Amino acid sequence: MGERKQYRMILAIFSENDKQLNALKQAAEKGNYKLNVVHSERSAIEYYQDYRPHIVFVDLRSKDAFNGETICKNVKDKSLSNQSTMIAVVNPSNSDKEEPSIAPLLAMGFNRRFVENFNVGGCLNELIMLEVNDLRQQVKIREADSLFAAIHNAYDSVEITTDRSQFQYVNPAFERTTGYWSSELIGKLDSVLPTSDKNDPELFNTIKSYVSRGRTWEGSYVGKRKSGETYPQFVRVIPIIGHEGFLTHHVTIKRDISEMETKYKKYVEESIKSYPNGKVVDPNHIKTVEASTSMVINLIKIAQENVSESPNNVTQSLDKVLQILKDAEISFPQGADFDLINFTELGNNTITSQGNLPRPSLVVNAKSILNDASAEIKIALDGASDWDYDILELERVTEKRPLVYLGMKIFERFRMGHYLNASADVLCNWLKLIEANYRQSNSYHNSTHAGDVLHASACFLDCDRVKNLLDPLDIMASLIAAIVHDVDHPGVTSAFLCNSHNPLALLYNDSAVLESHHAALAFKLTTSNDKVNIFKGLESDEYRSIRSSIIDMVLATEMTKHFSYLSKFTDCLNASKNTVIADDGTELKVIESSSENRMLAKRILIKCADISNPARNWILSKEWALRILDEYMCQYDEEDKEGLPLTMHMFNREKCNVPQSQRSFYDYFVKDLFKSWHSFAHIPHVMKNIEENYDHWRNVEQKGIKIYNLKNEREIHNVVYWRSLIFDLKIVEKSFAVTYVMN
């Protein structure tokens, strides 16, 4: 016997078990249908609401049986009548009398009647006919309803016309975009819509040529609103072929890409300063390039269609393509980081917005990103839960894109998708979007730093005492805050932005400029598109809570309030009267799990994670120190060049005493912060690293070694890996862009 198919569900409403019901049961068993029986009207309605059966038999053979009209009415009241075929089971008529009309049953709400038949084969034949006719029609109707709902609520404009170009349907998005109401268009020819003279006259002939042969056409052309305003749009025209093989309808999908085009032009104007020969780019030339590109695409499509029919025409089309490219003088700066395809959704400093066409590289299969990773990446991800994990190796093998891989690894560990009610694909898309908005040109504040802070946060969250204090939403907020806490960091401090009158400083009133920008941009990116919105599955109160927590944690990374946050957390610890003794004899404070205390703990957690470089092993800690020094020295150079206040006066690359500056940072910020956190979280290995690294820097300084000249090269982290560097040697390595001088 085959598997019982759950989609063929039958409900039998009978007051009692009898021969007819038994025959239906046996027929259902033979046909692998799922039949359920209820014996009261109330049970029938409850079952109906829960399971939505496809077929419903109602026994009306006895005068004392169910009230068929009441059952059908209740079903209609629940808006479920279109989900099922309602069948009245009736007595057979006497052979000597005229068969009664079915009209009263139809008026009650029934779709069919079934005359009493105890023969199992006869019952099975009835079920098979119902499946072939009624059930399949139900499926088609449901699919059509779902499709119509999707079209009606789509962001894109959708229009359906007959083969003679007569409007049959336009969706609300079409009305919003064009300014025309559906009532103005239905039944009229599409020629009533105005057209723009900016389009190539041959374009519409090309489209007609495509659809007349049953081929889908897609491309871009200029539309015109009812107001007369023109706008660029991406268009797909789909021919619908009927049963007889003839064209019956056209479905046209259009997307207004005005905003995308504006971003594109701005990007081009800012990115392409001149051609290789020094020729300045004229904005009018950009328009020429765009128009020429559209013509080229259309010609190539025509060539593809004709390749088997007319090779000579293909040759002519390709010759014309080459001529158009030459006439438009299309070329791009050599070596420029210029990606027109990916720009449409996400450029270096571009924010996506809901409705933009999905960027192919953004929407990914989350499972495959780890499973299909190279052997190098998989090896580099091993040990990601250990404190001494080497994220710089992951940075190397992922070509400076470690965040998405490490993020997915940690998300799996903490069951992020489960608690956020988000799919793995959405989580992965979000990580890619956030990573793309970190500036990889920064020596320090790039996506590797974000991954490093995420890793440190995850290690802290794995501590038993931290896990016992925080709830799942706190943990999710901590991981998210770690990932976004420096998104779009410009590589300079807030003080520099304020002194240089940067627009961000003006926007945030010179207060927590960078941190406010990171938090605001993180939520703007996240809510820009459902494919990346990791919060979409949360209830509104959960979203408000996690949003508030993330913002608070990101703002807590502002170093000007470092001592204020540390003082509050220390007071919280000192107020605790309860302590426990760890296995190594360390006395640990017990914190009461109040909302205020949890927030204090989360602030200190992300602060420790943000400046955890001194707590890493010596090799990693040393590399991170060089990276942050590079950024600070570059800021000093810029301040000096522009005549701004020297907020980084200690980092004059000609005079900076690196070992001394590092020890000062440990003394001023690191030691007390981690000591306080250790008294709660118990992180002895981390504390040991801090002490050892402090001693390393002191020994370097005592030996008279000064790293005094870090040349201004933003890609220093590509080439500087101090894996085997010995400070006791005098090294002058120009290729490393770092000079060490031993006094």
C-alpha cells in the first residue's frame, strides 16, 4: 500500500457509524485518502478550522440528521467554504418517482450530492472522480489566489494585456508609479499610455519581435508618468502561450530604478575622475555610455536569437556592437575598483533600499557558504571557539572577507536562527551586507576587526556565569552589536570628524558621532530588504527590546565614557554581598539578574571585546597594535596637513615610541577593565595574556627598541605578518613598509 497522501483529506460528518460510513472508510483506505469522522456539528467546525479538509461529506439521509444549511453557513462564516468541496449524502429516490432537484442543496451551499451507495468500489470511483475534477481545480484556484495576492501586493508594477495589447489588469504598484488608475485603463489599448522620446525608436519593434516568437524580453527603457515626468525602469515582458500554442496574453513587470540610477551616476562621477589618457569625464558622456550599453545588450540578444537562422545577420550585429562601443568611447580607468554590476545593489559606501533589484552576490545559499568553502577556509575556521583563535589567518584565506564565514560559524553555535526566527539564508545575506559596508581600506577598523570583536564576545558569552546572567535575547543582541559596532568606520576618530566639520558630526551634534552612525546605519541596512532583515521574525516587543539593547551596546564602545561605564559596573559588583570561589581559588562576585544589571554586564562585555587585542596571544596582539598605529599615524598626518587640532599628537610617525604607547594603553584602559570583568566572568587565561603582553612591551622598551616609522601605506596589513620577527635583530625591511631601529 502506498503512502497516504495528506493533501487529499476527507471529513465525514455522520451522526453514527453505519454501512455508508464504513463503505466510505474502506474506499478511502484503498485509495490512500485520509478520512476523518466527526459526529457533531461543533466538532465538524473545529476540525474544519484546524485542518481545512478538501472534501466534506455531510449525512442528510435522516430527518433527525444534521442541518446541512447550518453547517454550510458556519463554514462560510469562517471564510472556509472556498477551501473544500461540500457533498450532501442523500437517500436514493424511488424508481417510480421523479428524481428530486439538486437546487435546494446548492442553495444551502453544497457543491455536489452523493446518493447512498454501500458498494466500496462505487464509493472509491466517486472519490477518484472528486480528486480528478474538484480537488485539482481547488489546487489551481488556491495557487491562483496566492499568485494574485502576490501580484497585487508586489513592489514592482505588473500589467496584463491581451495578445492585442488590451489592458486586462494592473496592480496597485502600477497605479502608484504611473499615476493612472486601473479604471482608466482596463479594456483600453496600451497605446493610451504616453511614451518617452528618449527611447530608441527600434526598441519596441525588438520587444514585439521577441514576444511574437514566445520569447521573454528584458531590458531597460524610459517610462512616462501621467504627470509627464519621465523615469528609468527595468522591464520584463513575458508572453503567455495558450493550450493551442498561440499567444494569448502579455505579462509585463516593471521596476522604477530612478533611485538606483541616481546612486549609479553619483558613484560614477565620484569614482571615475578621468580616463587613462587624462580626459575628464563629461556627465553627458555618461548618458551616452548608458544608452549605448542598452543598445549593445539588445543587439546581442537579437544575435543570440538569430545565430542558428542567419549567421550573416549575427556578424552584422556584432560589427554594429563594436562600432557603438567605439563611438561611445567606452573605457574604464585601469586598475580601478569599479564594479558596475554589483553597484546596482551595493557599492562601497552605498546603502541598499527595499525594492532594489537583488544583488546576485548578496543573496546566497547559507548552507553552502560553509559546506562549499575551500579546504583552507575550513581549516582556518577550526578552533573558532578557542580564545587563541587566529582570525588573521581566516582574513588571509578569505581575502579580507572573514566576517561572513566566522559569523555563520558562531551563529550556528548560538542557534541564532532559532532565537531570531530567521532563516540561515537571511542571516548569511545580512552578514554579507554588513561586511560589505566595512571599509577594507582601513588598516584596523575593517571587517576583520568586527569579526575579532564578535569572536571575543562569543567567548565571553560561553562563560558559564555570563550565560546564567543573560537571557537568549541578550545573547543575540551582544553578538549583533559586536558585528555592527564599527560598520562604515572612516578610519578616523570622532574628534577628527568634529574638527573637520564632517557632515556626520553636524548630524549627531558632535556627540558620540561614530557610535551613533554605526548604530543608525546598522538598522538602516538591516531593515532595507526582507532578504537581509534578521529581525523580521520577531514580535514587536521583542524587536523593540533587542533594538534598544544593540544601540546601547554600540554607544557603550565610545571611549570618552569608558570610566563612567566601568565605575557603574564596579559599583554593581561591590554592592553584591554574595561571592563564589572558582576552582582556581579566585573569589567571584555574584550579580543579581535584573534588567539594569544585565545591561551593565552587556556594556562591559562589548567594551572588553572591542579592546581585546592586548588580551590575545603575543603574535596576534602585536599585529593588531601595528594596525591601529597605522590608522592613528595617518590621522596625525591628515590633521597636520589640514591644520586641524592635533588630537593624535603622540602618534607622529617620526617620534612615536610604540612600546611606551602600548604600555600606557594597558595601564590607562585595559587592566582595570579586564580585572573588573574577570571578577565576575572568570577569564584567567585572558588575564594571563594581558600580563604577558605587558611584560613583552616593557622588555622591548627596556632593550631600547623603538618602532618609530610606520610609512603611510594603508595596505600594511597585507604584508606585515610578524610570525617569526625577533626584536633582538636590527631589521630594516622596506618591503614591509615598517622600519625598526635598535638604539
